[in-house]
Amino acid sequence: MSKHLSSSYSAVKRRIFQIVETAQPGDIVSLLFDSLILFLIVFSIATIILQSYDEINAQYAVHFLYLERFTIIVFSIEYLLRLWTADLAFPNSKYPRLRYIFSFLALADLVAILPFYLPFANADARFLRVFRMLRLLRIFKIKRYFSAFQTVFDVVKDSAYQLVVSLSVCVFIIFLSGIVMYTVENGAQPDVFPNVPAALWWAVNALTTVGYGDAYPITPVGKLFASILNIVGIGVIALPAGIISAGFLKALENKRNEPAPEQSEEPPRVCPHCGKRID
């Protein structure tokens, strides 16, 4: 009896896991579940937009409240189901539920629903529901998109040292430029460059070639230094882009040179009664 109950429990748990995960071809229930979650994600974002209009929010405040409660209940049930079936999602983990709780998507889910259950949470915390958009990564986890995202992560990971070096150079130039510009321009423009942080803000905008219309040098030395900084900024900002581009080219070349997977032969058919091979 206990073995039968255990078998039934395992079967129900596995079926729940199949439903809450990305739908497989032919699984109508899982597809409907994914469609519901996707609809509620889009709906939650739409309510944030609508509630930003005071007249709409005042007229339909009660409706928004009930709809918000419904979506939170559904998202909460989904979170608990994923927590329950975490051992099937991470079969090789010693603590699968802890691994799920501290995974990026699970933390995003928790941040999205937690403010609703906190009585002291500020009403403005509803913007955290935007984190539900991250669930789109799970629902649309198609192989070709997943491999593309994986390539991006691999390129950044492999180029981490070069990126850190180039970003360190950028930070050094920003601090040097901010201190120099404050020293040169503070006497002529105490309101525009009142302190070093204000000059650093100008240096960031100048280095990224965005420009900052309200703050610009007026002294000859300041103009000369700003001109040099703008020219240097083009090369400095191009460094990370060049590193990542080279990483992508290398990754694409490696994928192109990968040997094609060998196609395994179809296993022979055997008779279920006598076990003889069927040609």
C-alpha cells in the first residue's frame, strides 16, 4: 500500500514538474500553463502602465486590486510548485531546493511577489513586478536562443581579463580628467564645476562622447584638455567593443570547426514475445 502511494506521489510530482517547465511538443496542459503565465506577465506590466494614469487608476482602482491579487496568487502557486519539484530540476544537486531558491530566476520571482505579502511595503514597490518579464526567458527557452545567450556568456567569461583591464583604463582616465577639469575650471565656473564629483560626471559624458550640454569648459586650457579627452575617449570606449567582437568571431569560428555529431544507428527491432530480431 505504501509502495503504491509512493509511486503515485512520484508520478504526480513528475507530472507537475512537466507542466510547470517549458511545454514539450504535444503537452497541451503544459502549453496552456505557459500561455497563462505569459498572459499574466504581459497583463501585470500593462497594469503598471495603466495605473500611471491618475484618472484610470482612480476609476478602476478596485478592479486593479482584485486582478493584482489574482496574478499574485497564481505566481505564488507557481513558485511553490517549482520549489516542490526542484529535486527533479536539479537531480544531481545535494540541496536542490536551496539551489533553486538562490537561482537568478527564482530570486526574480520572489522579488516580484514578496512586496504584496509585506504589510509595511510601500505602494510604489509595485514597479518590482517588472521583474516578471524575466520569466519570458524560461518560457521561450528555445534551443537556438538558449545557445545564442550561452555564446554571449561564454564570450564575456573568456574575455573577462581583457575587459577588466580596459575598464580599469577607462576608470583611470575618468578620474584623471575629473580632477584636472575641476582644477582648471573651478575658478572660472564654480557653479558648473563646484567639486570633483561634478567634474567626474562631466568626464564620464565626455569620454563616452555623449556630451553634457549644461557643463563645458570655457578656459583655453580646459578646452584643450576636453578636445584631447574626446579624441582619447573614442579609442578607449572602442576597446571593450573590440574585445567582445574578437571573442564573438573566435566563438563562431570554433563552432564552425566543430565536427558534426555522429548519427547513431537505429536500434534493431525485436519481437516483444520471443526476443528475436525483426528485419
